Amino acid sequence: VNAKVMVIGGVPGTEEDRVGIPFVGETGKLLYDMLFHIGLTKLNCYFSNLVFWRPPGNRLPNSEEIEACLPYTKDHIEIIQPEIIILVGGLAAKNLLNTSHSITKITGKKFVYSHKNSKIMTFVIFQPEFLTRNNVQKKRMWLDLTEIKKEIRKIENG
């Protein structure tokens, strides 16, 4: 709960929905492996999703489902009070940053998430599942993660 970094994905995958824990299964393991290389683990990082259940038929959530969860996700951020947010994938990024830009346009950039009294440095990364199908973006992801690591070190060093 005292994590300085909060990682927020879009929706749970099938396995995540079944066990009730974000980022499990094959792609979750890839995400944890990537984050481990910049010093983030389940012990010092808080993981959640924008939408808390898997929509029927494995479809993307509709606007009503997102709107139902968004206030709770924002309150969740207020409770955790991270110093950095990492948004995994376009769904989380578009809704929490209120942008219509594609994920390829917003990864690698620094944003400020603002809500109530919070102004939190925020980064957007690709979903691990996307990286398993798109080797070209793996290098870009690594560069993005190294930038996030620099910001984490700044926070740790005061």
C-alpha cells in the first residue's frame, strides 16, 4: 500500500479474472520480468486495472463499463498515493489521461495525471501481449523502461 509506483492495466485477462489478481499468466510474467530489470517487483509496486472484471466474450469493455469503473480507479489512485503511475496499454492510458492519441504516439513520453489534489508523474508502456507479437517495439519498450528507471531513482534520491 505504501508503493511509490502504481501499475494500472486495462482489463483483466481470462486467468487474471479467474484468480482476481492483475497481471498473472504468461504476459503477466513478461511484465514482471521487464519491471524487475528496472527495480520494480510485487513487493515495492502496486498493481491494478482500470476495469475490474473481464467483459463477456473476451471483448473490450464498452463505455458504460469504463465509466462505471473509472471513478473507483481514480479513488484507488488517491488511496495509494503513488509518486509514479505506469499505465499499461492504450485503454488505461486513454481513459486516465483523457487522450485520444494512439498508444504508439504516447509511449515514451512523460505525462502528469491530475485528479483532485493529486499531480502524479505518469508513463505509458505497451501491453506485454502486444510485445510478444511485435518484436520491433521491444527495443522501444526497453528505452521507455530505462527512462522510467531514471525517474524512480530521482524519487529515491530525494
